[in-house]
Amino acid sequence: MRILAGLLLIAASLALGGCMLAIEAVGIATYPLNTKGKFEVVQKKYTTDIRFGLFDEALRFVEPAEQARFRLEMDRLREVRFSDYRIDSIQFNPGRTEAIAHVMLRGYWLSSPFEQEVRAVQKWRRAAPTQNWYVTPDWAALLKPPTGG
């Protein structure tokens, strides 16, 4: 009986470990906000959250002074479906405490059948002493009205 219980425990552990690997492989794993200055991880996670409409998740990366506006704009952002994105370039200041990321987002408004590309300029800063990165969203790009074909 003990052997059977032990085998079941081992099987359950292996199954759970396999599930966690599968979750990480498809990018569903949760990224901690406190990445100790790992800009590339934070910037990609924020942009991916925006691309997939995970605005509540993206909010944690938004500059605290911009979070109230972000919450207000979430309903409008939910009317946009981004189908793709590309990080075109990233420039850091000499101390790597600020960064500017140029990102292309492709998507459409639910009210328009035409897909369009927008170029967003993400302005990032690393907060001391936490070393967390925060972005000021490019509202003009994210909320660009739909255009005809």
C-alpha cells in the first residue's frame, strides 16, 4: 500500500511539473513585476499583454502617474484587436535608467474591417530603489482612429 501511495505521489509530481513546463512553453507563465532591471523581459511582456488585450496585466508596467488614465482608456482599448507586433528598436540612456522602444503594432478596430499598422514609442524609466521598469503609453498610437482601406 505504501509503495502504491509513493508511486501515485511521484506520478502526480511529474504530471504537475509537465503542466508547468507546458504553461511556460506557451508563454502563459506569470512574470513578476520586480525583475531587477531586466528591461527586455518587462518590455516584451507589456507589449505582448497589449497585443493580446490583457490590459489588466499590462497595467502593472504602466507609469504610476499614467495608471488612472490607462484604466479609463481600457474600454476603448478593448475595441481594438492587435493581430501582430514587432519591436523595431530600443535605445537606452547612458546609465540604462531610461529607454525608448519603437514598436509596430498591427490591428483593427471592431468597428472597421481594415487592418492598419501603428508605430508606438514606448518611453520607459527604471525606478530607484526597486529597479522596476515603468512605461508611459503612447496614447496617440494605441488609440489611433481606424482608417478606410
